[in-house]
Amino acid sequence: MSHAQAILEQAQQAKKEAVELLKEVNRHSKENLMLLNRCETIVRHALLPGTTSLGSQEVPVEAWVMNTEMVAEAIRNRSAHDVALGILQMAAECKHLLHVHVNYSPHTDCLYVHVCPKNTPYGNWQNEVRLFDDSFHFEHSDIQDLLVIEDKLIELIAEANLTARVQA
């Protein structure tokens, strides 16, 4: 076998591997788009009850812009209690992916959030693995602190969803 033939075979093998990787990237892109559409629907429902996602429908640009402005305004006007309720809703909707524990203590006016893998054995809490653990004091904390908790929860849910899809 000549040196040129060896290089050609290597190039053909690299091409096959690249095609397979591109197919995998394409599949993950579609899954991520579906996940983003689901997140959009959850956020729209939490912020603007009675609305549906425009991402999957043909709509005039003017309607889309108006809806986007309404969502942006709703995001700006969210209270800490609205964000906390959204966190609770996400916890209930992702129980098949993660165990998100949301506890409120009225005497301290504090919201506690911690996340465990879905296969956590709860018999011995000292051995419990926590992927995330944080708290928010409604009276003393800035809403940005609660938004950080919400963002981390969204990130953990997305990672768990991707992992579940890869394993399936």
C-alpha cells in the first residue's frame, strides 16, 4: 500500500466519523430546540396566563413583537413571589428528571431550594447528594438572588433532560 493510499483511507475514515458526529449534533440540536420550546411555554404560562407559545405557530411579525414586548414587560414586573411560584411549578413538572425540594418557612420568611438526583435514597439524609442548595429571604434578599436560583434550576433541569435523552 502506498503512502497516498494510506492517507486516502485515513481521510475516508475521518469523513465517516465526521458524518456520524454531524448526525449526532443535528439530533441534539433538535432535542435542544424542543427543550427550549418547552421552557418558553412554561415561562409564558407562568408570566402570562392564558397565552400559548408562538414558537410553533405561524403568526404575523407584529403579533410576535407585541407578544415579545408583553413577555419582557411581565419579566420586568415579576415579584419575588411570582418567581418563587415559578420555581415551585418547575419542581412539580420535572419530578421525572430531578427531585427539587422547595420549602417555605413563614417564621423566617425564607424559601429553601435544594436539588437531588431522582434516584436519591432518602433513608439517610446525611448521605444525600445535593446538586444544588440555596435559600432566599423575601424580606432581606434582592430579587436577583432568587433569579439566580431560578436560572440554576433551569440549567439543572436542562442538563438532566439532555442526560435522560442520551441514555434513552
